[in-house]
Amino acid sequence: GQNIDQPTEMTATEGAIVQINCTYQTSGFNGLFWYQQHAGEAPTFLSYNVLDGLEEKGRFSSFLSRSKGYSYLLLKELQMKDSASYLCAVMDSNYQLIWGAGTKLIIKP
Amino acid sequence: DGGITQSPKYLFRKEGQNVTLSCEQNLNHDAMYWYRQDPGQGLRLIYYSQIVNDFQKGDIAEGYSVSREKKESFPLTVTSAQKNPTAFYLCASTGQDHTGELFFGEGSRLTVL
């Protein structure tokens, strides 16, 4: 079966750095996505990785290792507004998205 | 501005009633999706449509129905056959470039009383 694993909850301090991991086992691979979702709101797109390596976009970076079935989202200089759930999703061989359950990130002052 | 509009944002229903959730997009996207989100679970695909007048069942289609009569519109009906309909419902769309970036509506929260 297809599976996406990510931690349920993480806590970090304002101004610090946090890394949210995602491991996956899917039928084929056509890219990995990270979305941010604030409570009660719709997910918003953060990043897309299809090749191995690090993609940097401002305070957020996303890394992919296809051979290990592994990705992480790195958030730097954490702000209180970064408190949200972070969803990892993989596009399989049929171009369908398989979603992880999300990681709830709590930022403390 | 282009985007996806879902309505209503909050909806209460009595058991045994059908309800229809609206989803409209002006992004000129061909593909549209309905997801259900429950606490502690990933998004689960209910139905999707890649072209007008055609749609496919997702992983949890039982108790739901859809139509795609226009490119812009993809309404979801939650029927009385859906045993546990209380959830947050998300509509999304995407272009055909296969990068997969989904554009989501604001969601509809359905509560069955």
C-alpha cells in the first residue's frame, strides 16, 4: 500500500530553526509537495521537489532524497505566524496526490 | 482575482438530509477535486474530474455524488447514505502541467446534528 509518514506534532521556539521530516512509500513518484495549513483554513502551497537536493525559498527550504524515500521541510527564523500544520504529499505514478496526516507545529515565544 | 470559491463555509444538517456544497473556480483549470479532512488524518479524495461531463471516484466516494456540467463548477452532494458526514470539505483545482500544485477553496465545514 501507499504510505506517507510525518510526525504528529512538534514544538519549537520563536527565532529558532525546525526540521519536519516526511518519509514515503508510493507506487511511483512524480514529485513531493509541502503545504501549510492554518487551523480552519485551506492548505497553501509551499514547495515542490521532483529531483534530489535542496530547494530554498526564503525562510523555508525543502529537501528530497528519492533513493531514501525521504524529504524534510526546514523553517528558519521561526515566527509565531508559522504555527500551523504542515502537510507532505507525494504524486504517484497515476499523478494522484497521496497525503500525509500533517505535522502540527507549535511555536512558543 | 482568480481563485476558488466554496460555499457555504459552515453548514448544519439533520440526519437523513442531503446537502450540496458549491465549488466554483475562475482559474480556467481543467481538473477539480473534492477532499475530506478529519482530525489526525490526511486529506482523502472523494471525487475528481479532469474534464467537463466526466468524473471519477476517489478513495471514499460512497455516500457522495458530484456533477461537472461546466468547467467552472464542481458541486458535491453529501447524501443521507454517508454514515459519518461531519467533516471539513475542501475543493481544489489544478492545471494540466502535472506539477500538481493544487489551489484550494476556503473549505466547508459540515456538521450533522
